[in-house]
Amino acid sequence: MQVHEVMITEVVTVSPYATIREALSLMKKHQLKSLVVEKRSDADAYGLITYTNILKTIISEEGDIDLLNVYDVCAKPALSVGKSLGVRHVATLMTEHKVKRVIVLDDNTLIGFISMDDILDVLMQRID
């Protein structure tokens, strides 16, 4: 099974210049734990911001969520994979890099998102 068969195609993105409060608002609105951070330029990479990134920043730096922007807090570059990569390979990459989510690219264009939960759901269906 390949990534494109499992990935989520409705990806919610956030501007790298958005405030942390704006990112949290988007997460709440869409009931998400993470957002893909848009590139600042064509030469840039996508990023990923999660509740964990935000919490660590607020706790460690006592940051103001209205002054900090997403780019300052996100994991960048985000781990990304191609749409034709096998799901088992993605799971291996995720465990090796200790990440729960990766973005899916096709010719350097964002086309989807896959999480460890998505992979586990597929594997559970095969077991049933």
C-alpha cells in the first residue's frame, strides 16, 4: 500500500507569519493537533506546528502567544515523503525520526498529510 492511498488530502495550513494564537484558533476550529506551516518562499521547506511545540515554547520561554509567530516555533523542515512511498517505509521513517506526522509532496508541492494514527488505522483494518 502506498502513501497516496492512505493520506489525508484536506490539509490545513498556516502562514509562517501568523501568531501562535492564530494557529491555536485554527487548530481548535478544525479540531486538529497540528498544522502544516506554509513556505516563506519557493526555496523554503514546509514546516509543522503542533500543540507540543507550542506548549514547550510557552513553558520554556514564557512566550506571548500574540507576539510569537508560527515560524519561530514550528519544526522545520518537516519530514516529508513522496506519494508513492510504501506505508511501511513511512512508518519506519516516522519511528526512526520520532515523529507522529509527515507531509506528502508531489514535485515539491504539498498534496497531503499522514499520521501514525492513519497508518495504525490501515494496519488494524488488515488485521480484522
